[in-house]
Amino acid sequence: MNYPEDIVSEILLSEEEIRKKAEELALKINEDYQNAPLTIVCTLKGAIFFFADLMKNIHIDCRIEFIKASSYIGNTTSTTGNVTISNSNFEIRGRDILLIEDIIDTGLTYYQLKQYFKAQGCLSCEMCVLLDKKERREVPIQAKYVGFEIENKFVIGYGLDYNEAYRNLPYVGVINPKYIK
Ligand code: 5GP
């Protein structure tokens, strides 16, 4: 079954725009983390497409790892504030951690991930995020690398889901409200 043609009410970012932005951000990361014991951590599942675009342009020595951080339950479009971290069984102590995220909204997920990595003895913990809903922030936290600032609308595609669907749309778009249950 194909997705409905009107699943998005607006396309915010094309594949090409995102790819170019990932190239730009990767250049900065290459400069900033020269000679650092860098571990780049992709947060599943939303960041996978952005992570792949970034990694193709990162040329410095680094490790890659994957964690799962979930704060939404089922088909809701707002965060629960309680973040569950899983799959984080890798070396953190003495490493510079760079988290790759799809979107920062209230900031609670990033805040809790940062606390977690600090408690595990990382040297530093920063974030590179594709989308930033700055006006929604509930904790004073800022990603070091931001792709695009966007308005407070629920977006899907390029890894981002609604109730586990639409991650494979090749662009970021605003979900048509008629499909929100
Ligand atoms: P925060 O903890 O910053 O409020 O939320 C971060 C997480 O909320 C993201 O990793 C993402 O899973 C989810 N999220 C926030 N806004 C959106 C949105 O517009 N669309 C989708 N699909 N997920 C969102």
C-alpha cells in the first residue's frame, strides 16, 4: 500500500538541501574533532538518514555507535519527557561523544542523554541535529551543530516517523493534520 499523496501538507526540506547541509556540517566536525578520541553516536531510529549523509563526509578517525532513545509512546505527537536509553553498551569513558539526532524539540531527550554520557565518564558530549524547534525548548540546552531551525509543526520523513510510518519519505514534510489520530 502506498502512502496517501496528500500525506504532507508542505515539503519543508528536499533531499538535496539536506545532503548539502550535511556536507557543510561534516566539514566543521572534521575541523573541530581533529585528533580527538571521537565516537559518533546515531540515535535510532530517526537520525539514520541524516547520520548516513554526514558520515559519508566525515574523514577523521572515529568510531560509530547506535543507541535508542525513546520519549514518545505510540501514536502521540508530543513527548512524554521520560527518556528511555537502550543499546548503549560501548566504551564511553575518555571518549568525545557526538550525538547525531533527527530533531531537538523540548530538549529533554538531549538533556537526559548528556547527563547519562557525563555520568559514564565521557570527555565531552555534544550534539549535531538536523532540525531544531527552538521555540519549544523546556530546558536551556543547545546543539553544537544545527541543520535547520523549523517552526513548531509535526514533521515526518527522512527518518522521522508518525506512529512508526513515513520514515522512508525522501524529504522532510509537515504531516497533513487529517492523518493525525
Ligand atoms: P525532545 O526530547 O527534544 O522534546 O524531543 C526529541 C524527540 O522527539 C526526537 O528525537 C523525535 O523523536 C521527537 N520529535 C519531536 N518533534 C518531532 C516532530 O515534529 N516529528 C517527529 N516525527 N518526531 C518529533
